[in-house]
Amino acid sequence: MATDKRGRRKPYTQIGIRRLPCFRCGRKPSVYQWRVCADGNVWRPLCGPCDVAMNAAVLRFMRHPHWKAIMAEYRRKVRENQVVG
């Protein structure tokens, strides 16, 4: 099985993750990280927009009844974090 070298077993530090491109789109800086069991449970760095897309996909998949309202608030928080950070 081929594995991508980006990713690690321990979570990235706040400083370390910003040095990495987003695993999904390649943009810098990454500010969030995800683990997926089927992907070997390694932490993958994500930029803000890709993290928002991942959260929206998961909430829709789980058929959360309030996913749109939750995502509107989360998008706002991510935008604020990117402006401040």
C-alpha cells in the first residue's frame, strides 16, 4: 500500500503546522489537522478552507439536523482565526 510521507503519528505543534502546505490543496500555511482511521491514523495538515470543507462533509455525512447553522458559525470562526493569526 502506498502512503504519502506527509503526516505524523503525534499532533503537529502550532508553530510546526504553519510550516507545512495543506495536504488537500497544497496551500500554505496549514492551521488545522485531521486524522482518518483508514489513512493510518496519521495527522494531516489542512488550511482553513479545506478544514471547513472537511467539517461540512462530515456533518452532512452524519446527517446532523443543524449542519448549515453549525457551519455558518464555524466559517466565521475560521475567518477570524485567519485574520488574527
